[in-house]
Amino acid sequence: MTAVLVTWAFLVAGCSAPAPTTPPSQGAAEQVLGRIDAAVRERRPDDFRAQFATGEEAIGRTAERWWANLAALDVDRFVLTTGPLDQAGTGEITIHWAVPGDSGTASHTARFTFRTGPDGETRVVAAEPAAAPAARPSWWSDTLRVVRQGHAAVVAADGADQALVSAWSDRADHAADRVTKALPASMRKGWTGAVVVELPADGAGYDRLLGGEPGSHSGYAAVAWAEGLADPRRERIAVRIVVNPDRAALDPRALDLLLTHEVTHLARYDAGSRAPLWLVEGFADQVAYAGSPELRAVAERSLRDTVRSAGVPDALPADDAFRRGDLDRAYLLAWSACRLIAERYGEDALDRFVTAAGTGEPVDRALRSATRVGLTEFRAEWIRNLGGLR
């Protein structure tokens, strides 16, 4: 967003000029942010607008859009903090926010410029999002509408396909029910049972929500995304499902499978998991396929095909395999490993293994504790099992 330059013209009458605006003190800027926080939480639109120099067209439009979006989101946590201001009155702002159903707090950075006007009041005169490739919040740039259905809330950008909004809200609600029934309470780590889905209007909006280089997440139809700046292993961050609008028009069965997989990540707070990705992703697929026998049969055929065409791997998929390359193969192999554990040692053993490894217990020790088999022995067993598919 272009910063607003505030200029003053001399008044013809009396050949005098109004008192110029000046950069504020640190304390004055912090008070402005505190009043913004309170206005959002207490639903006071006039107090919110009063903290912005709404006579300046750009920041006035921005404030109106933000208020409409934050109200639609029904934000229930909203805190702004600022670092030191420079001589121009500009400082880096950290925005912490959450919506009903979030199991944690989202956080983003931005840059605000403050001025103290002739009336002695300090206001925000310009706001810029963090520079790319940093992510930005959904309410920053786009006009939003929120569709709530049961356990699900779909946050849709203006221009998002209405049919997709309806499909994702309905299926996300059902996915929440499926995951609640599939996972014991001990595995639903602080999850409220709610699902927040963000549906941008286009690929550019998808990139803005996720950050990173443009197109770096284009291989996924949706991702369970931790919207935060801190280490999710140390601080609980809000996790939302972000939809790729270019790949969102799925067969209902495939959409159910995808959402069950992603909601499993959300329920287990896999953003904070220390387990290897083959276990994290394979377990989520194991939960998803349990509720879809037809798609499980399709996955079994795909697994057989990939083993026959690309051969039997000599190692479990590395974490990097889930970020680039043949993603389908990586996910199929990860699922096959988790499926083997469940079939040979029981679903409870798989649950114990995932839980222990997720807390940071060494993988070999976590597996041995759950199954009495070490990682080296299991890997050999898994390779032999895949060899039988050729």
C-alpha cells in the first residue's frame, strides 16, 4: 500500500498556515494502538475510525475496509504492538488476532506511520503490509464475507466463487465431526472443534495469505496453515485451512478426503509437531482414508502403480519430499508406512507412536515403545511390504 504524504497549503486569508503535523512520541503511538485494540474488541466503529486520519483518502478507505472485515470476522482477540518509531513517525507493528474457533493466535507484521495534528491528537496516517514474501492477513487487502455453518467458518474474499464457498463450508463442517469421532480426546491437542477456512478469490490472493515466493504453494489444493510469526512449537498459533482457488473445484468425495486430512492436522496441532513429515502426513491420510473405502481403494491402486513405475524406495520419505518433486508419491509412501503400523501393530500403537514422536521423543524410541520394533527393523519390513506390490 502506498504511504500517504501529508502536505499543507498556506491559507490565503491572513497569509498564515495551520500548525504543521509532527511525528508523535512513542507513548502517543502506543496509546493510539491501544484505542484501536479496544475499539475492535468492544465493537465501537466510531472510536476505531477516530484513530486514523480519515481525511486522507487512502488511509480513510483502508480504515473502512478493515472495520468492515474485522466486524464480519467477529474478531475476539486483537492486539497491536509497535517497535521504536523512526524520525518520520513510522514503526513496525505486530498484529495479533484471532476469530471465534481459533485454537491459537495469528500474528503478522506491518508498518504504520503516525502524526500528531494541529488539534494535538495523534493518528495513523499510513499503513503498509510487511514486504513480500511475508504473508499478510486476509482482512488487509480484500473485502471479506464470512459464511458460518455448524463447526465451520469460511472466510471468502470478494470475488470467490459462491459455489466453492458453499461446498467448502458444508464439507468442512462434516469433516470436523468425522475427525472428532476418529481421534481420541487425548490426540485433539487443545482443538476447539471448530474449523476456519480461508478462500481467496484467485492465485494472487492465495500467495498473499501464505507468503513465500509466488506459486510456491501451487501444488496443493489446500493447506493447514499456521498463521504466525513465532515458533509454533513454542507458542500456540492459529491454524486455518487455506484453499487454493485454482484447485478447489473437487469431486465431493475428494473434498471430504482432503478436508478430513487437513482437519486432522488442525485437531492435532501438527504445526507444533516434532515428528517427521512422513509420520505427520501419513497419519492424517490414515484418518482420512478410514472414512472413505472407495478412495482408499483408489489410493491402493495408485500406490501399486507408483511402486511398479518408480521402484521400491530404500528409505522413508524425507521432509523435503513433501515440499517439492513428486508430492503424490511422497504422500502415498507415507500413508503406506502408517497403514502398515496400524495393520501389524494396531491403530492404538499408531496413535501412541504419533503422539510420542510429536512431543519430540526420538523416532526410534517412540516407535519401539509403541510397537516393540525399532525404526531400522520397521523400515526393512516396510520395504519388503512394498516389494510385494510389484
